[in-house]
Amino acid sequence: MPLPQALARINRKISNPVLGVVAGVAPFFGIVVHRGRKSGRVYRSPVMVFARDGGYRIALTYGRDVDWLKNIRTAGTFEFETRGRTVTLTDPVVGHDASASWAPPLVRQVLVGLNAEDYVQARLVD
């Protein structure tokens, strides 16, 4: 089971604003910039990310039922900040890999320990 939703709510209020300062430039982190499906408001969600298969693979450390994932799947295209640059990604597809074999070895251990078995793959807009 991924991280509990109660922790997600705490992180949204406390850790995400702090992590958001460095997530756009730190290795293995990035920021999903997404628009709320109902509110239309722009949100910024820090995530663990890895360049993979012509795009980026984002670890779903809180599972598949997170608002940012619902928002980007509805929109189909979204902005993504990583390593100090902004890219546009499209076609987000959720995948499953219990062993997190796609992640670097040390990160893989963390993801397996968190039971973060799911990820979203999105490709760069041409």
C-alpha cells in the first residue's frame, strides 16, 4: 500500500511548499504543473521523476488516487519542471511494476519500501 492519504494531506500543507523550492532543480525530483478539473486553479505538485522512454516516468508514491494525476489525465497535456527547465508532456499513462525495476538501484529500494508500485509515463511534446 502506498503512503497513507493522511500523510498526503500533511505534505500538501507543510512539506510540498518546502520541497517545491528545490524539486524543480534537484536530481530525481520535478514539479507537475496542473490545472484543477473543477476549480481551474493552477497547482504545483513535487514528485519523484526519472527520464525514461522518450519522456518522463513519475513515481506514484501516494498511489493512483491523487488529484494531480486525475488532473493531468483529464487534460492530456501538462507542464513539467525539472532540472531548472520547463517541458511540456503529453499522453500520461499509468503503469505498474512492483519491483520498480525502471528506477535507479537506490531509489528502487526506497520505492519498494514505500510500496510505490505504480508510476505514470508521459512523453515529451514534439
